[in-house]
Amino acid sequence: MLKMKSKNILADIKSKSLKETKTEINEILNKLEQNDTNLSESTEDYQKLIQLNNHIDDLFKKKFKEISLIGKEKKNDKK
């Protein structure tokens, strides 16, 4: 399985919010579940799902860092 790094995520995906990304993932999954696509389309959709998933992962990592910094700042303020 290919593991794409965040630098390989397409710009149009990087600009999406978490909600937009989740919506697009659900649309692709619904399309794949209907079995109305050919193998080529399914492969393209799967690759896009991987990129969308990596984008969500990056968003969560960024938010985690922000929360961690806020927690450290509050801890330092109490001292």
C-alpha cells in the first residue's frame, strides 16, 4: 500500500476544511459501494481517499500541537 506524505497531498485537498474533507470521503465511499464504477475509476477514487485521509491526519496533528502548546502555556502561567 502506498503511504503518501503530506507534501504529496494535492493543493485542492489541503485547502479543505475537516467538514469538507469528511463530506467528500463519504461521497466517494457511497460511490464505491454502489459498484457502478469501473476499475480505473475505483483506483482513482481510492487514491483520492488516501490523500483525503492523510489530510485529515495532518489537520488532527496540527490541532493536537496547538492544544498541547496552550496546555503548556497555562501550566507555565500557574507557576
